[in-house]
Amino acid sequence: MKKIIFVSLIVVNFLPGFSQDKLSYFCTYGFIYELSQQKSYGYNEPVILSVMPGTSAAEAGLQPNDIIVQINGQTTKDTIIDKIDEWMHDVYIDQITLTISNLKEIKEVVVQKKCYYSNMIPEKDLSGSYSFYSIEDVQKRAFVCPFKTTIDPDINLLTYKTFGFSKINEQYQELETAINESIKTELENKGLRYTGKNPDLIIYTYYSYSLNPNYRSKTKKEKLPNACRYNVYTKKMQYLPILDTPIHSAIQAEYTLQLGIRMASRQSKVVWECEANEWMKQSNYDLKDYAQFHIPLMLMQYPFTKSTDAAKFVFSTYKYNYTGLYYNLQDMTQIIDIDENSPASQAGIKKGDWISKINDIEANEDPKNADARYKMFISETMKLRDPRTQFINAYGFARCAYWDKTKYPLVAKAFKNPEYQPVFSYLFYFEPYINPSKRNVLTFDVKRGKSKQKFHYTVRPEIREEQSFETVK
């Protein structure tokens, strides 16, 4: 299974290069898939794992958990991965027609292929490479929730179209009503239809919140790390009074919490179940709060479950200045491509130009030297960050932190230090700790042609924002 996933990821994102004017390319449709081995959903068919924001796949309306039933009229069921890849990545076509099946519908979508020079980097990716200039705007974070998911392998979840709820316990009417409303919203978003008459699925819930009999009162729980998870309503990471140290939580947690969602067929056979068991630091975060926050996360495991023992999530956010430029990875001063009608193009910058300065900061043509200066910047400005905002990113770096708001003038001064050469800080020029004037206008000094003719341009960038939140294996 791991081999299939690996091949699928590589082929979707990195089409084997072909030569045109001695330049190689890679092409993408903007989504990642794998052959499903889950017998209850899309078995031996490609299932979409994630869709990249701003790509042709996103524009076509593809969603995670979509099953690719056909590719250009060819049926994918029980087809080997190599053949699927061949259909998907025919170098002679610039689009594919996919027949998609999900809980809501079967539909056809057309997805455009987009190709890039293999040695170029767009500004979105560049903002990720230089994210420590502004962690407030670009970050990738991961977390795990203790959700255990059970699936009946002998059923097909696509056959269930409607759902209803078991009878509410009147003693806990407010809590159960809130839980059911959260479940109803999520299942309807997935394409299922609620009905009170003979539903295909009946939803049962169970829960508990109790004192931990193994709790040691001398434990200094206030010093223990809180879990930080993604809030789907605010679209931000949020700290919760849940212990994030599972190895020692049995004695460190004062309370335990359990919440389960069980789906049964008309024949009372359990077809799917997800159960959360948590170690809680305090009692003022009640079951209703927990349920409303976590039910959307629990139901991200339905219908296609990435992991049955625990659920891993990844949250990515990008906010950056877009000008439309693509840089040469071997020499970051060279503009290797430019989007038509982009801010940079409209200002007069051209493909093939060489960057001398951006915002009066000298460009560095040596990637290794630029990398060394960036690392020096990170190290020497760490004292200007707020330790109260520190977190571990998805790559395991433990010293991520936002700039200290009381030290913004010192941060702005650091960005003017020529030793750091922070030329790509223009990607975050809208931030007050980089540009106190808050006037988001950029200047580019470029050289053009063999004669290296000099030009000076003023560019008014477009601030772009993208977020993604997904479950991963």
C-alpha cells in the first residue's frame, strides 16, 4: 500500500519531464490521490486525498474523498496504478475528463493541466521557504486527535443516502440537541440528506465526562502542554484545556472525556463508528464545547478513513504579496517566467529580466549564500520573538514564534540590515514589522538583455490568502 501511495503522489505532482528548447517541465492538475484499500469506500479505485487551493482541480470543484470512477472514459475499478498514471499523465493532452462519485452525486468534471519549468519557484512556494520572515502569515502545523474509527468492511458507504437520529435522552436534551445539530451540519455538507422517516443510517451518540481515578493531585498540570488544534469555525489554531502528553496523561489529567458517534443501518448493524477519548486538564471545558469543536474533525474520517487508530491533521496557511513572478532556483535573481496581466507584468517587468534590488535591498544570486544569510537572520532575531506564542511546526521545528509586538521597531530595523539581505521580505511587505509605513507598494530594479540595460519599476502587489486543512496518514 505504501508503494502505491508513493507512486501516486510523485506522479500527480511531478510528471516525467519532456524537453522543449532544452528546458524540462513538470505538470500538475492540483490534486493528490491514492488507490483505496478501504473495502467500504472506493475499493481499488483512485480516491482524492487533497486538493491544492488555487489550482485547476480546485476550480473544477474536486474535493477530498471524491472517487475517480473514470478517466477520459476509461474505468478505473481494479485497474493497476501504472495504467491509471498513464491515463492521467499523457503528455499529449492538456486536460482530463474525470467521472467523480461521492456521497452526493456522480458527475463529470474537466481538469486543466498546468505545466511549469522544473527549475522555477512561484511566489507562494517562496513565501513558504522564507516563512520565518512572517510566521504570522505562512505556517504549516500538524496535530493528532485520539479518534478510534471502526468500519464494517462488508458494506458500501455509497449506498447510504439519508440519515436520522436515535431518540434524545430528555435528561440531556440541550447537550444531545447540540451534538446532533453539529453532526447534521457535517453530514449534509458531505451530501447526505436528513430525514425523520426510515433513514438509511441511524446516528447514535454516547459520551461521558468524569473524574480520573488515577489522578495525582500533586501534579502541576498548569505546566503541562495544552493541545493545540484547528478550529474550523474561526479557521485558526486554538489551545484547548486538553493534555498533549499522552504517555503520562493517565496520572496527570484530572478528568477523562469520551465522545462517540455510531452509525447503524436499518437492520441495526453498526457500519461506522468514531470514538474520542481525551485527558482533560479542567472541567470548565464541557462536553458541549468539546463536541461542537471536535465533531467536524471526527467526521472528517467519514467516509474515507486515513487512519483507524488516531487521526492526524495538517493545517497550512499562506498570506503573501503576489506579483506574478517565477524565479530560477539555480539563480534567484533571474525571472524565469511571469504571469500574464499580473501586477509585475503590468508594471513592465519581463520574463528573462535579472533582479538587482527589491525595495532597495540587494539581490543575492548565490542560493547557498542566500540560505546562510537567511539562517543567520533567524538565529540573530530570535530574541525579538514573543516566547508566549511559541509552537512546533509540521516539520518538527520547536522554536516557531510570532514577532513580539512591543519590538516591532527593532524587527523593522533588522529587515534593513544589509548583512541579512532579506530581499524576499517583499512577500510580506504589508506587515508593520517589515514596513512601518503600511504602504504596500514595491520597487524592483532589474537588468535586461545582453547589454544589462537597467530599469526601475513600481509594482502594486495583490495580497493573496490560501488555507488548507486535511487529514493525512
